[in-house]
Amino acid sequence: MSNLSPDKKIDHTAWLQKLLTHRLTTAEILYHMPDHPKLLQTYVWQDYDLAPRFPGLKKFLDFWEARLDGKLHSVRVVSARVVSPAEIRAAAASYSLH
């Protein structure tokens, strides 16, 4: 039996593993506007990432520093588990209505 959903787009096992290991991570990025360096602009980045090292966010910030003109001022990061193991339980049945 395959772990893929009927529409063949979602691998439920991989999705569940990601929910258990990754955290929803939000970063508020303050940067200097390229044309007006004394003014700060805000950018909000959000993705699932691995705490506490946040490799996805680090990759994004490395890209920002290498390719974008706005110099980074500061980054504030918050993350939270999406699902904890105690919140997951097997369903007794699954029904589909058309």
C-alpha cells in the first residue's frame, strides 16, 4: 500500500514526519532600504524549519546578503511546534463525501 494520497501529490508519511520534526518559524527581518539607507523596512519570512539551528532561514539570509541590496539590520525569530506527538492519534475510519 502506497503512502501517496489519491491525487498523487502528498506523501502522508513524509508530511507527518515533517510536522513532528520541524517547527513553524517566522522571522521579522529589518533591513536598510537601498535608496534610503537611514530608513528601515520590514520583511516577514515564514516556513517550516529545524530549531535551534534554522538551516532554512540561514540559507535565506545568506541568499539575501549575497544577492539583495538592502543591508540587514536585525532579525527576530520565533518558532513553535505545529503538532506534538501527544496530539496525533489514528483515525478509526475515513469517509469521503462528494
